Amino acid sequence: MRVCGAGDLHGQYFDLLRLFEYGGFPPESNYLFLGDYVDRGDRSVEVATLLLALKAQHPYHIFLLRGNHECPDTNDRYGFRDECAQYGGEGNTPDDTLWTIFNKVFQWLPLCASVNGRIFCVHGGLSPELKTLGQLDAIDRSTLDKVPSEGLVCDLLWSDPER
């Protein structure tokens, strides 16, 4: 069985389709996506919807990690909220807009994955605060509607290089 991975799709729906055409659609192949499904490209809703639908249909063949753009403060700033508003506008309450619902789902995406217990995968990078893998199990995703500005979770999602 083929195993494929990708990161930083950033709303490039047709690139995602090309990836599946090349690698095969699940369940023919397994996929691990490393986050940043939305923002920048003009088809973020389609990218996120297709990936979530495939995850629901083939839960053991497609795996989705959270990236730094699967956070409301980031994807609001980079255009995902505006794109969502084009697909039905605002909901009846501020808590049921398409953008809000997507972000509630994104909040529960895993922050990391292990491939065969040998390859550690994250969107951003390692953290100097990561001492044991048990720390990862202790992260309470129910509190991660916003990403902390520093620390383990921030590093796993961001870890942008600096001088």
C-alpha cells in the first residue's frame, strides 16, 4: 500500500486533486496531511471539506494534523473567514457560522503523528520543552481554541526559524 504525505495546501484545491490523481484516492493509498489546509488560496473551503469528508469515509487511510492556519486568530487574518462568508454568510448566531464550525473541528485535530513508531510528524517543529512523548498525550485540545503565543503547543504548530 502506498503511503503519501503533504503539507501546506493553503486552499489549493486543484493541487490536492492532482496529488490524489498521482498517489491514488483513499483507500487505495494512505495519506498523512501536516496542516495548513486553509488561507492564501481561493479554495480553502473545498480543500477542508474534501479532506474532512475523506477522513469520515476512510478513517484509517487519511490522517489530518493541525497546522498554525487551523487556528481562528490566524485564518481570520489570512482570509479564511471571508471565504467562508461567501458560502452562506453568517449563521443565526455568531457561534454557528461556517467559519466558526470549521474552527471548532480544527481545534480537535491532532498536533502530531507517529509513522510506525519511528517517524515523528508535526506541522511546525520540535520544541525545547518536549522531553517525553507523554507530554503530548497530556495536551488538552478542548482548551486550544487559540494557540498559546509560546510553549510546547506553539512550537509544534509554528517553530518558524529565527536568527
